[in-house]
Amino acid sequence: THHLHSPSPRSSIYPCPKSKSKCVNLPNMKSNLAVIAATSINAVGVIAQPASSGCNSYTKFPDGKTTYSIDDGGCFFCAESPSLLPLSGNDLANNCKRMCSSDPECVSFSVGRPAVLSAHDYLWGRQSNCCLERREYPSGAWVDATKEIEAETQCQLDAMCWTRYEKNKGLMLSQQQCDEDGDGVHSPTATPSNQCAVVWEEKTYSDAELQAKLDFIKGGCKYNDTIFESMLKEAYSTCKAEAYAESMAISIISHSSAMYAYVSFSQ
């Protein structure tokens, strides 16, 4: 997807306290599924469909289906102010969307759930939850964590916590039309979010660097760190439960809306 750039640790731009709980809130999904289902009505789905204006509208991919570790547009940490707690849900998606819409070369963005951030902080010394891509990549760069398999690779464990949005090229209007539309979110001239700070700089990959990443993904993204793998497994379980709860909430909303329309029409 994003976020994972180098196997070697880096100095932290956003240093976490010794107590990770102050930096990242990791919910207990067994006790909070009902809460997530109830609150996800306002947390998902708003930017999944193309905007009516056609200016920089995006299509949402299934949770866990995305490219991996190829973030040539850079990565950001989007947080609440002044607490610096990571954004999530629609707040995160909309702020990351502004980062992509304000970059004329951006073609897609991915957002990460809070549950995976502590694993990234452990290995790289920094956290990012919003990553941009500026070009299309071959099929070997993609990871699908949505499939039911006996043993997930570390690529899939991580990818389950990320959601991808791709810009709808076919619906793009001209620069002048989008400027006249006056919508700062959907316009290509949108301003970057002041809630997102750079963590990983933009980068253009050489053919050799790209091939090395494709080989790494094909090999299952083995970082050879048992603690990191254990943290990814915990994040995977949390993120998968969150995504399931959100999908159930959307299903309930859809059925309720259909029933309401039927009843109203019948009357």
C-alpha cells in the first residue's frame, strides 16, 4: 500500500511516548463491535461514490485490497489538534483526500487504521496513516487481504488495515470547470489539509528499486522480526473486525432505507 519504505529503523518525526497507548488507541474489538457498528454510519462511505461535480471524485476499494509499500507521492500523519491523536474514519479519509486533490500528480490515496500504527512505530520509529501514489503499478505490487486463507503473509496482515481510493479519471472535468465549481475539496486546486504533516517524502522509484519491492511482496514481505509480526497479527484481527462491523452497519442502513422507501411508496 504505502507506509512501508525501508527495513531499517528511522528517527521519529512524531516520537511516541514509552506508553504506546498515549500515541495510538487500540480498541478491544470483542467489547466494542456494537459501538463501531453504531458509529460507523458517520465513519464510512461518504466519499466512496463519485462526487456529482466530477472534480477529483474517487472510488473506494474493498478494505485490504491495495498496492503495498509504493508511496511515490509521500506519506503523512493526519491527526487531531492539539492532541495529535490519529484521525480515523471519514475525518481521515477526507483530510487525506485533500492531500491527494492538492497534488496534481496524485492518482490514488490510502488511509490506515489506528490499530496498525504502533507496529509501524515499533519498526520504523514513525507513523503514517495517509499515503499517496502518483502512477499506476503492475499487478505484482498489489496485495489482497480480503481472501480467506490459512496463513496470511505479512503483506496481507498489514494491508488489511489500509483502504484505497482511486481518482475517477473518466469523470474529471477541465481545470477551468473545476475552478468554477468552487468546491475546495473536489477541485484539483484544493489546499492541503493542515491536519496532515509529512512523514515520508515523495520519491521516484528506479526500475531496480521497483523490482526489489515487487520481489519483496512476492516473497511475502518477510521482515524477519517476530515482535513486528506479532503486532501485525494483532492489528490484522482488529482491522478485520472493524471492517466487518462497518460493512454490517452499511448493510443495515441499506436495508432500512429500502424498507422505508417501500413503506412510504405503499402509503
